[in-house]
Amino acid sequence: MALTPRLELRQAQTLVMTPQLQQAIKLLQLSSMELTEYVVNEVERNPLLEIAEGEDTGTRTLEERAQEDRENTESLSQAAEAEGAPLLKSVDLSEPQNAPSSEALDVDYDNNWGTEPGPGGPALGSDQAFAGWSERGGSFEGGTPPDLEDTLAEKPTLREHLLSQIGVDFSEPADRVIGAYLVEMLDESGYFVGSTADAAESLGCAVEKVDEVLENLQRLDPAGIFARSLSECLALQLRDRNRLDPAMQALLDNLDLMARGDVGAMIRRCGVDEEDVRDMIAEIRTLNPKPALAFEGGTVQPITPDVMMRRGLKGGWIVELNSDSLPRVLVNNAYYAEVHTQARSKADKAFIAECYNTANWLVKSLHQRATTILKVSSEIVRQQEDFFARGVRFLRPLILRDIAEAIEMHESTVSRVTSNKYIATPRGIFELKYFFTASIASSRGGEAHSAESVRHRIKALIDNESPSAVLSDDTIVEKLRTDGVDIARRTVAKYREAMGIPSSVRRRRQKAGK
């Protein structure tokens, strides 16, 4: 077989991530604080970018804020109109014609690949998008790697630490939502300063349910968190050490005697001798009266929501972006025209053109980010309307694919939008990802059932069972399947144990002994 040179024409599809898409993806997954920091850094590097200044004293009306937003984001609107899509600021869910259209700016970052640069040349240089990294050589700019300290992971905040534990220790979606709500009611020392009655009213559930969740939250790390008083904080830490006996509890109930140093009164109240009292005092002094301060930046910072929702005048819900969380960036076209005409060398002209295209693309990327967040959050509100109207027990099963298919985007895009993004609702401020709950299929081929509603059905069946006919797990499975719930016996057992309900054998013995 002879080897001869020849020419062949082949057509193939390849995925190429342009710097523009890299920036768009990066902006989408940033929180509001991280986005502000990113924009500030871009403004410092790019002389054609400006942050729209505007003093907000908190006394302006909604109309005044809307007028200022329109004035300060003129270039943003022009960039959006050039793409054929208006600047979307809010969605009125009570008016179907105002709902976000499927023809709106659809930012499917994972499927929208290409190599076309923006008008006027490359829209964003790799050095501008990711400072310090060279795409061509894969080396650090200047040949100097970053310091080791720059690669260290940040220490999680108290809020992040608690939410990670809630996601693991709480199996019911409703409990996780209540727990996330109560986390926002901690003060800088880690004490619970709110009211469970107010939380129950906001969430639309029973006070007993909130009290139960609060009691479980008090078992989280660090010990002493979610306490309502100093004595309870110390008691929680001693309970964690298995050192909370009646004598110690009596001493905690009389901390004023300990503050005065009245050893005789403490001996009488605790019923122990002087040596035991002094040992208990020494142990109490080893405890931390402010457990939240063990975290760097331990204060639970207030959250600025990215999206806000409210009741519409004609019913339904109105979902709108929080303009205070959106950095307003302008492109100084007058300055660009001035320096562009004065540039003499080829390098200067290239630098000015790159800065101008980078600035324009950043404005477009910010618009795309805002529009995508609004589309995703609006669809979440539509699908979880029962939760907002009737309370936490009516959370419906929801997964990323449901939202992605409804708004015709990729699941990964929805995942990025729902991370570190918050919505202010009449029931409180929630992270968007908390509205996604597990589902259990229907045996009749209908709509799936939420895991929480199935737990309530299991509990109701067991509460109403007769002492002479205690329901086994298999019997519960049959009854649920009759009601249209397709569930396995091991799942019933798992839910029953999570609710603290004993097995049918133990229940039969307990009821027989009454």
C-alpha cells in the first residue's frame, strides 16, 4: 500500500468556549456581593467603564427609583435593544401577557457555543477576562505563580456552616425551609432573638412545628447555638458534653448567685457540698457564652435579595428584580470618542478598541444575567404558588429539569441561577434552591407527590390505626398505593423512623399495655 499525500475536506462540530461566554457563565453564578466586587475590579481596569452614582437615602418612592434606574441604565437598555430584547425588570404573574416570553433573551450558556466575536473585533481578551492566565501557553502572566495563601479555601461563615448541617440532618423539606428561616433570626453571638410564633405565622405552619425544628437546631455545631438565653446556651454546651445533671441545671438557673460569688446560697440551691460547687463553677467558666464568635465574621449578615415578589392588585404575584442588588455600569462613549481620535500608534488603537468592546460586552452580560435570574425565579413562583399562598406544608416536588424545560434553558444554567440567589417573599427571604424538593411517583400515572405530603399521610394512618389492627409497613404501602402513591416498603420504614414512630411490633405492645 503506497503512501501518497492528498487533500480531504471534513466537516465536524466542536465545542469552543469563547471568552465572552466564559465571562457570562462566571457572572451568572456570582452572588450579588461577588458581582459588585467583580464589577468594581473591571471598572478599575477599564477606563471606559463607570459605575452609575446615586445616593439612596431610603426615602425615595418606587416611582423615583424606577425613574433613576431608567436614566442610569440608558446604555444598558440600548445594548439590550440591539439584541432584539427589551430590558426586563419585572414580571406580573397575574397578567399572562406580561409573563416572560420564550423569545426573551435565552441564555443557555452550556449549549450556546461559538467563535463569533463581537462587533468591531474581539469582544473580550483572555487577559481581560481572567487576569494572570494566558490561554495560549497555559502559564501565569509574568511567569510568577500566585502565592500559596491565595489558593487557600475560605473559612465558611456561621450561616454556611449551619445551612450545610441542616441539609444533612433534616430529611423533611419543610423542616429545612423552617431551619433556613430561623438561621436568619440569629444575632451576632449566635442567640435566637426572634419569636417562633412570628416565624410560624410567616411560614404558615403550626407553632409546635417551629418549636420542634428549633429544638433540633439546638443540637447543631457549634454547641450552644440557637439558645434563647445565657443559661440555655451554657446548658446546651453541657448537654453536648453529657455533663448536664440536676445540680448543674440548678446552678444555671441561678447564675446571679454565681455572679455575686454567694457560695453558701449555691450550695443550698444545688444540694451539693462546697467542693462540688467550685468544680461546677470551674467547668462553666470553660464554656463559650457567645458560640457564634468562634467563626471568622461570625455575625449572620443580613441578606440582600436578588428578586422581590409581592401581591398584584388584580391577584397573583408580581416578581421583579431588586435594583439595589444590581450594579449599574455605564460605557463612557464620549470619552471613547475623544481618546479614539487622539490615538496614534497601532497598539494604542488596539488597546482602546479592546477596552470599548470589553465594556460593551460586560453591559450585555449583566443584562443577560438579570434577565435569566428573573425568568428562573418567575417560573419557581409559578410552580410553588401554593407554598406562598398556603404555607410551608404545600411545597410541591420540584427539580431543576422542571424549571429548565418550562423556560427552555439548560439544567446547569438553572443550577447556577439558584445558587447564592435569594428572593424576598411575604413569608421571608429564601434561597432559590430551597424550593426544590424530592418527589414520589404516582401509581396512577398522575402528578407526583411531594415527600413531605407522603410523610403526613403515613403519620395520619398510624395515628388513626386501631389497637387491635396495628398497621405494618407492608399494609401502609398497600393503602398508599390505593391512594395513588407509588412507594417502597423501605421508604415507608425510613420515613417512619425519621418521624420517631416505632415499628408495628412495638406499637402493638405499647397499645396492648394501656
